[in-house]
Amino acid sequence: MAQKDQPKDTDNQRKTTPADDFINPIDADKIAENPGLLPYAHERGGATIKPMDAGKMKGLAMSSMYEQTDMQLDQIKAQIELLARQANEIQNRMTISERIYEAEMGIDPIIGRTYFLYRNKKKKHLLSMVSPAEWGPRIPYEYIATVKLLGDHTWDILERKEEI
């Protein structure tokens, strides 16, 4: 009777599988739940991650910013200088055009032709087709400029003796 009251050994025992027999060799305390959030490499051969010094990073950023803005300011200064030169050239063209149209002209100027502006002893300007080299050794007038009549009836200064 004693055997009936006791359960069989197989009923009471739990069935074991190979997974239950496996013991993990990695210490659970050394495993991170989210390894991608670690501030250092978590794999062998992983990239070294070094925290940046905030002051150094700001200093490098400021240095780079100053270099870029200085470069852009230099470019703008060069553009301003170019525009100032162009404005000065236009002003000179306007001044020479005024002097030519106030000058004595024994000719009717043709667009695209080259002419020569002179000043006589009475300080009056005159426009001529004769170049300073064609006058010979004694030029009767003071040479001012070599000019060309443009299509808009302004004069392009090809060469000049003095600042206009």
C-alpha cells in the first residue's frame, strides 16, 4: 500500500532541456541594457569616443566663424573698391564728355572713331583728329587725352596726360 500513496518519480520531476543546463559565462553586472547609449565603445574594435571640452569646442567654432566672416568682408571690400573705381571712371567719362562738347570742334565726330583733346594757351579745349605724334616737334597745344566716341554719345578715355 505504501507504493500507491507515493507518487511516481517521473510525475514530480521537472523536464529539463539543454537551454536550462546553459550557464551564461558573461557576468550580468557587466552587460548594459542599451549599449548604444554608452559614452564609450562597447565592442572590441569599436571607435573611441572622447568627450569634447566645451570651451575648446566653442573656441574652435569662434575661430572658424571669424575666419569665414573676415573672408566674406574682404570679398565685399574688394567689390566696393571695384564699384568705386567704376564710379570714378564714369565720373571721368562724364567730365571729359562735358569738356569735349564745350570744346571748339572743326569736325563732326563719328561714332567709333578716335580723337584727341587739346587745350590752347587761352585754356580753351579743342577736339582734333590729329594725334600729338603727327604735329611734329612743336605741338601748338597742350595734349589732354585720346578719346573715342561711343554709341551713347559719351566719350571713352583711351589715354590721358593728366587726371581729369
